[in-house]
Amino acid sequence: MKKLIFLLVPALSLFAACAGAQQPNLGKVVDGYLVNVDEQGVILQGYDAVSLREGHAAQGIQQFQTRYKGAIYYFVSAENKAKFDANPTTYEPEYGGYCAYGVSVGHLAPIELWTYDTTYQNRNIYQHNQKAVSGWKKDIPGNDALAKKEWAKFQEKYIKKG
């Protein structure tokens, strides 16, 4: 039994290290917000949130950027930046840019941009992969209610309240 535990502990540590290496920014807090950003603080993999909302994915550029709720957003033009700045809640991703289904089941997961969906309450919902898309669609209102509860728990866990 001691041998099994002796072998299991290093194996679990290696797994945890590998999982962390693949997703280094999960649970990142910037300026008091839990956000899914890269090493430079950029959300949505640098894609323009306005372009995504308008139905076409376009990579933003650093020249047109704004900071909102701890994340840096890139835009393709000054016009798109102005649209975002005038009404950021229209364009910001739900759940800090994390996978909505992942949040609903109690874990943070990165997103794939192709999963973008605004059909539920006109909100900006992203998922991790096809499995998450399918899971979310099985009960969107129920999953969203769970996600809201779990998101509040993540907020408490990661953001130190003063």
C-alpha cells in the first residue's frame, strides 16, 4: 500500500503540473476581475468583440485597444473601439470570457471562438468545445442558472473581498 501511495503522489503532481502548463491563466484576476486573458492581458484571443457580435470574426490590432473589467480588448478600427467604449456590456463575453458550460458544472475552461452564440437572451456566450456546446444546449436556462450560481462562487474564491 505504501508503494502505491508513493507512486501515486508523483504521478498526480505531474498531472497537475501538465494541466496547469496547458492553461496557465485560468483563474486570473486582473484589476479585481476574474477574466480569461492571455499573458498580455488580452481577452478573446485578440479578436474584435464588435466584429464577433456583428457576425464575422476579425483579429483586432494593438493600435485600437481599450481596457474593460480587467481585460484588454483589441479592435480592427477606431470605429469598432468607439462602439465598444459607448456600450461595453453589449459586447463583453459572459462569465469573464470562460466557457459557460464549464462554469455551470463548476470549473473554468478556455473558449473556442467558433462556439460564439448570442441566441440566449442576446448575451455573448462562449464554450470550450463541441461537447460543451452540446451540454449547454440540453438545458440552456437551467445551465445558465447553474452558471450564475457557480460564477458567484468563483468570484468569492478568486477575488479577495476587502
